[in-house]
Amino acid sequence: MAYARRRTLLAGAALGGAALLTGCSEDPGPGRDEHSSAAERLRKRSARDSTTLLARYDATLAAHPALESRLRPLRSEVARHAEAFGDERAAPSPGGASDGPARDAGAPASGPSPHGARPSGPPVPRDERAARSALADAERRLADARTKALLAAPPELARLLASVAAAGAVHAYLLAERAG
């Protein structure tokens, strides 16, 4: 188990190094314009992916309010990631919850749903440990997808993707940790 965590952190560090190397070139090369249609599609897909992950956090928080202190900081980071990719709706409200993408994705912003009803967002395991594990898996899958997208991204977007992918790898590690 510790080996997998260590490997995840090392992969995150490698992503950061890859991002620096990707962005160091003076010549952007063919098709690597920061504002090309391919770059804009990648940016929009990345914002949508972060918004979907944000809805997962919201659904998990609604199903397991006891995880609030553990998940809220990670959820805030995911909201910032969506904003960085251009999804202005992901901005956290002053109370710490977002009403934009989570509502659009069908998940409540925070807290339990009224009258104990299950949220209509992404399915959340009933067991807290399984819920954290599901979030960790989602973070890991998204970090892997962003790592693969680095090859086609222009330098500035590649740096952002690498940074967010590394953060996702760390989130996966923290979610997989035993509650302490």
C-alpha cells in the first residue's frame, strides 16, 4: 500500500518536471498555438472534467457530512482547477460551497440533502472509506488523463495540466490515507 502511495507521489513529481521541459522550448512547433482550436477544446474538456470531479466531491460531502474537514480543502482546490481552465462557474462561494457546476451536474453544493434524500449526482458508496476510495480513484484517473494530454498541449496549457495532474495525484494519496 505504501509503495502505491510513494509511486503516485513520484509520478506527480515527474509530471512537474515534464511540464517544465515541455514549456522550455522557444519554438512552439506546428499546431502548438496557445489559442488554437485544439488547445481551446482541451481547455474546455479539462474544465468540464474538473467540474465533474467537483460534483463528485459535493455528492460525497452530501452523503458523508463527517468527511467535511477532510474533503473541503481538496474540493476547494478542484474548484480552483476548474476556474484555471476557464470555468468561472466553479468559483467557491464565501461559505466554501459552489452553486455553479455542482448544481449543473445535479449534485447538492454541500451538506445533506433535505429530509435525508440521496443526492441525484454521481453515486456515492455508503461506507466512508469506500467513498474516499472512489474519490481517490476518480482523482487518479483524471490525473492520468491529464498526463497523457500533455503531449498535445501548447506550453502554457501543458504547464497548467501538469500542475493540476500533480495536485490530483496528491489528492488521491491523501484520500487513500488512513483517517488519523
